[in-house]
Amino acid sequence: MSHNNSPLLQAINLKKYYSVKSGMFSPKQQVKSLDGVSFTLERGKTLAVVGESGCGKSTLGRLLTMIETPTAGEIYYQGQDILKHDPAAQKLRRQKIQIVFQNPYASLNPRKKVGDILEEPLIINTHLSRSERKERAQAIMDKVGLKTEHYDRYPHMFSGGQRQRIAIARGLMLNPEIMIADEPVSALDVSVRAQVLNLMMDLQQELGLSYVFISHDLSVVEHIADEVMVMYLGRCVEQGPKAEIFNNPRHPYTQALLSATPRLNPDARRERIKLTGELPSPLNPPQGCAFNARCRRAFDQCFEVKPALKKYHDQLIACFAVDREEGLLEAIKTPAAG
Ligand SMILES: Nc1ncnc2c1ncn2[C@@H]1O[C@H](COP(=O)(O)OP(=O)(O)OP(=O)(O)O)[C@@H](O)[C@H]1O
Ligand SMILES: [Mg+2]
């Protein structure tokens, strides 16, 4: 299908600002939920997006799936600008990029049977006959581990894990290439998380799917990611191949997140860094690096200027302490001298 060498999905400097009013008489303020995020996603790969609650992960997911339009930035699907108001391009994008949400209790219509839920996208987007739709729905049900007799059942008759299988099946009905999964296992019992993750990985293998996998939980991401992007207050602070991020995290925020994460490999023990304080309000972001108040390595520059992402080997890192380590910051005042 691909007619050029462009990446499957590319986002450039995506921003989403919301206008909010905190009270009836207070002036409107801007929330920078997403403040300049870029990445490329290759075919068959998984980009994990991680960070604490409120850092902008779901906002990014909504932009990528066209639920909302960005305030600024560009999105390309196989080199095609998909924010362009071209109905054909937008239809293609709706088909090729699907989303699975965190809560399978809220995302499935309780009044519809599984078969109807699955066939709805086919009714809207294809000319398949009734029997062709049913055939397709049952084929996909089989792929996600649901049984034929589930076709006529209602969502409330299923467990959380099975509901998430239904949601995944619905996402697959139009043969997508990209699945945006927003915390797809966070609402599930720990005992079924691995099953759903394994299903997603099997489907990826079989169908060549690409995932943007959103999660606040690094231990989940370690199973499934190829590339990891760590976000803090609407921006990427560190990005790189999974092995680099897990074995050689360099941003103090990534280090703190990882030190709080139980690891698959107990040998990979590391110094425990306590993450104190909270994510600052995006309504009132601090000057300089957004992480400065919680950072044990912050020095004066971090309170004045926002660090830009820089490339170090395979990683992108936005941190003056790392810049300094790499000898890239010259003439820095020593922190003690103030
Ligand atoms: N429609 C909106 N209007 C105003 N502010 C919003 C809106 N949607 C999100 N925000 C704000 O944007 C920031 C990022 O929200 P977002 O839901 O993307 O975070 P998240 O990383 O997905 O968090 P979580 O892990 O809790 O799901 C938050 O401060 C949130 O309050
Ligand atoms: Mg979210």
C-alpha cells in the first residue's frame, strides 16, 4: 500500500491549548495540554507514551485519532497531510487509525449486542451486505479470542478483559494500520492484563499493526514498546529505544519514574529516587524546566530557561544537567555560587 518511503505516521510539533475559565468572573486562561510533541511511528512498531496523570497523553491520542484538532502542528500518514480538509483523506485516516480506550465499561454501548457493536463501523464505512458483515465480525471475534455465541450477547454479560477484547475487535473491523491504545489495560484486573497485552502483541505480529500505546505504568510498557516517549507537562522530556530508556534513563524524571517501577528483571535494581511533589498545573507552569521543583539535579539555569530536546546517541533528552554532563553547556555558573 505504501507508495513512498515516508514513515507510517509522523507528528510534528503538535500543540493543543484549551481556553478555560475557573470562575464566572475570572478571565479566560490557556491550558497548554500539549505543547510541541513530535514523533515518527514505523510500520509494525509500538511507540509507548508514558508519564503521570495530566501530562497530556490522552490529549495526544485524541489529536492522532481526529477526535480533536490540534492548535498547531502537523500530522502525516504515509507522507499525506491528514489535517488537510480533504474529505477523502480524512475518511482514509478515520479508517486507518483506530482507538481503544481505557474503560471498556464506558466505551461499549450497553444497549447493543456485540455483533451490532462490531458491525456498526462496517455499516457506516462500507457497502458490505448483512451476511458479509456478520462473517467479518465473526472472523474478527475469533481473532481476539471471543466465541461465536458471544455475537448475540450484550456487553454487561462480559468481564472487563473480555470487554476490552470486544473494544479491540471493534477497532479492527475496518482493517486499520494504526491503533492508538489509551491505557488499554489500566482498568483491568492485574490477572488479565497480561492476557490482553499478549493478545495485542499477537495481533500486531499477525496484522502488521502499529501501536501508539499510552500508559502511566512503565512496567506495562516494558512488555510491549519498541520506542518510548516520556512526557512531562505537555512535552516530551526523553525519548528513545525501549532498551535505552529502561537501562540507561538519563532524564531525572525518567529515572524517578523507573525507580518507582517494579522491574521484570530483579537484577536491574537501581538507586531508589523518590518522586516528591506533584505535576505543576498546566494553567500556571513554572518558569524554566517544568520539572525543576521536583528535580534533585536542578541548578539555576533550569529555573530560567526551558531545555530543548537534544539528541544524544539514540536518545532525545531535554535536560540541562545532561547537557552539562555531555560538556555541551559552557560557562555555567556553579550551583553553589548561586
Ligand atoms: N477539554 C479540556 N479542557 C481543558 N483542559 C483540558 C481538557 N482536556 C484535558 N485538559 C487538561 O490537559 C491536561 C492533560 O490532560 P490529559 O487528559 O491529556 O492527561 P493524561 O496524561 O491523559 O492524564 P491521565 O493519565 O490522567 O489520563 C490536564 O491538565 C487536563 O486537565
Ligand atoms: Mg489519559
